[in-house]
Amino acid sequence: MGNTVGKILVSYDVNKLHNSVKSSMEKLGYRDNFKYEGKPRIYYLPNTTLWHIKKTSNQAIIDLKAVCNSLGVTLEKAIAVLADEFVAI
């Protein structure tokens, strides 16, 4: 796993409590949306995809595992990647 600090994108599947997992991750600073500089529109990521401005991919997976464990949720699969550039529709 990576140790680069930057814009980390994490996408995951869980067996239940999707909203609780997302809410708990947001409390750790993860976001489900972003804006382009100078543009008023907000772009939302897919439902179980979040990003963080200053985490490593390792830390994103560690955070996600901890959140799922605390909620009694099975983390079925996940990926965390360094994503320096976002393009959305």
C-alpha cells in the first residue's frame, strides 16, 4: 500500500449500514463531494466513494477498517488510490 500523502480516493463495499459508514468516515474528514475552483456547482462522488485531502492510501484503508469494525459491518472490498486530479460529470 502507498504512503504518499495527498488527495486519496477510497471506494468500498459493505454488507450493511452504508449511511453509518459514510457518516463515520466523514467525521474523520473524508468528503463525498468537491467543487472546481471558481465554479459554483458541487460534484458528488458515487455512494460508497469518498476522498480526503491529507491521508495516505494506507491510512484510508485503516480508517475504513476501524469504522466498519466499530459498527459491526463487514468490509467486503475496498480500494484507496492517490488521485491528484478529479474530473466529474
